[in-house]
Amino acid sequence: AICGRGCKYGECLGPNRCKCFPGFTGKSCNQDLNECGLKPRPCEHRCMNTHGSYRCYCLNGYMLMSDGTCASSRTCAMVNCQYGCEEVKGELQCLCPSSGLQLGPNRKTCVDIDECSTGKAVCPYNRRCVNTFGSYYCKCQLGYELRYINGRYDCVDKNECVTNTHRCNQHADCLNTEGSFTCKCKQGYRGSGFDCA
């Protein structure tokens, strides 16, 4: 199956027909699906869309339960947390709806953790980390594209020479390299390969 535009977060099923991974949409699966806008809504109170997923949190005065529902808590209302709270050993603690968020200095609001710069992100060797609010995702390194091969997704070298996405001069040959390409002027021409005379 060949999908001309590719399937960014999905797999190619047939000629230009993508099947998107959960949390993504669009003809080439390149758009994040906003689960918070679905009906029925996935969260009881409030919903925060994330890249490829979503998080639930509760209105002030409610506690987020382990199953994602919200339970009333009069004591929680007094703490004034941004995303609800929970009781731990008789003490109230504000919650953040994602492990990619942490309580800020006031211990009531949540701030983003940049997993990419703190080293908390784990991406395979041929992928780079992209931080999002409350999370991160791994994207193929430049010069690589996501493909479904032998039952799994992997970043494989993009052959710029075959896909004609190189910038070689018309009087130069394109030579594919791992993650990139080089240009060499044809016989009788001199130059960098990008410029040949």
C-alpha cells in the first residue's frame, strides 16, 4: 500500500488510505484528535486535550478518583486547587492531571515539566523528543519517516533521491545517505552539487 502524503500517526492500509492511531485524525493522520470535544464527553467535569490523548480533572471542591470520576469534597473546596485534590494520610494535596505536570510554587496550580530538557523522556535512538503541555512525544529525526514494517512502527531513512525532495542541481547526481543525501556534479561539471557549472 502506498500513501502519497504518508500516514504521520497511523498506518497505510491501501492507496492513499490511512488508519490513524488512537488520538489522531485526518486523511494523513497528522492532526491531534480533540477527545474533549467528543460526545459523550470522556470526562465527568473538565477535560484537557493532550497530543494524542487527554486528561480529566475536577472542578474546585471535588476530588479526582482513581477511575477518573469526581467525588464531592467540602474540604477540597477550601484548598482552592486548580485541578482538584486528594486526601493522603489525612492531609489534602492538590493534584495535577498528568505525570508531565507538577505543582507550582503555590502548591495549587500545575506547571509543565519539559521532559525533553530534563532527560525524563525516553525516545529510541532515531527519534527526537518534542515537549507538549503535560507530556511529550517522540518524532522521527530529520531525514527519517515513520513506517510500519514487520509488524511494528519504526523511523526509516527517507530516500530524498527517490522521492525527489533533494535540492541537487539539475547537472548533479543525488546520492542517498542515512538520514540525508549528498549531491555530486555530473561528469564535465564542477561545483558543490547544489551549484554545478
